[in-house]
Amino acid sequence: MVATEILKATPGAVITQFFMAFCCASAIFFLKKVPLEKSPNKRILMTFWTICYGFFTITAISWISLLFGYPKVAENFAIPSAMFIIAEVISAVYYIVSIATNNKIIKRTILAIIFSIAIFFVVLTLVGSRIQQRDDMPFLVLPTVIPEGTLIFIFIAFTLIFSIVIFRRDLRSGKFSFYHPESFYEFYAVMIYGALIGIRILYFLPRLSLVDIFFVFIPALMYLRARPYLIKKNKNVDIRS
């Protein structure tokens, strides 16, 4: 059973969740405009942003149910929210590994390891976890002494260091230049999302609403990624007319 503390919702919490869901939906919209041959990891990225959109949407719905006096509905959404988070981590790690290597054996092995770890956390979530509230987010506390915050910090630090390594590698090999940075827009949108979510979970800032503003960088980066194809489409429309 999942123990639940008394959760309190505010209109601001609902607006915040819908705002973040909108940012993820915008990322999906702009990514769809990029041709598949120009974005080898488009499918996994579409999956990732769709999962993120689903997470914030059901979180918003759960807060709405609290506002209208239906706490049981919010409780029922807690475990699906945790499953969405686990799915986010799996898709994000698989995306990062896909950037580093094209070897299918390596990617499938790492995915299998991550999936096994995810199953472990699912079992912990379903057995003996309890729901708390942190700012405007419901938070599942697992029945273990595992330092979740430390693990998340290590993961974020690893991804940031890894992003610098990938940046340096592609810069030296000529795959990336400051005149054509399109291939990095997708990557750093994911990195920004991970950093912002990490700050929320670690909960070391007093006003998380100030951090949430930076979610706007996600659709901005994805717009820059899709911008050449949006301009090309508009030019084709003008020519036909």
C-alpha cells in the first residue's frame, strides 16, 4: 500500500504543471517538423517528450482534483506519475547512449540494465512507498535508505560532463560548428530539462517557481532546431500561391 500525507493544491500549482506540459508539447510539435533523415534519434526523442508531456498533464489533473475536493483521484495518479518518471529516465539514457555509439549490442545491453533497475524501483514504488508534497509536486518516498537525491545529482553531473565530451568530439571532427549548431539543439533541450527536474527533486532552492521559468528554453531550442524547415515550408507555400 502507498501511504499518503495530506496534499494541498493551489491554482498556481495547476498553472505551473500545464505550462511545463505546454513546453513539452511545443518540443514535440517542432521536432515533428524536422525530417527523419536529418534527426537520426527523432523517434526516441519524440517518445521522451511525449512521456514528459504525459507526466505533467496527469500531475495537473491530479492537482485539479484536489482543488475540487477529490483527494482519492490525486492518490490514484501518484503511482502512474512515478511510472512516467521511470520511463523518462529510460528514454533519456537510451537517447544519450545513442549519441555516443551506433553499436546496437551496446545500446541494447545498457537498455536491458536500465530496464532491470527500473523494475526494481517499480517494485519499491508499489510496496511501502509514501506520498509527500514538495512545493507544487507530489513526491513518492521509497521505503529504502537509497539516497535518491545523491543518485540524481550524480546522474545530472554525468550527463553534463558527457555533453561537454560529445560537444568537444563533434567540434573536432567537424560534425558541429558554431555556424550550424542545429544538431545540438535537440541534445541541450534534454539536458536543460534534466537539470531543471533535478533541481526540483533535490529541492535546494526556496522558490522553485523562479526555476520553472527556464522551461521556456526547451521550446525555444526546439524551434531553432526546426526553424530551417519551417522557413523552407513557408517559401514553398509562397511560390505556389
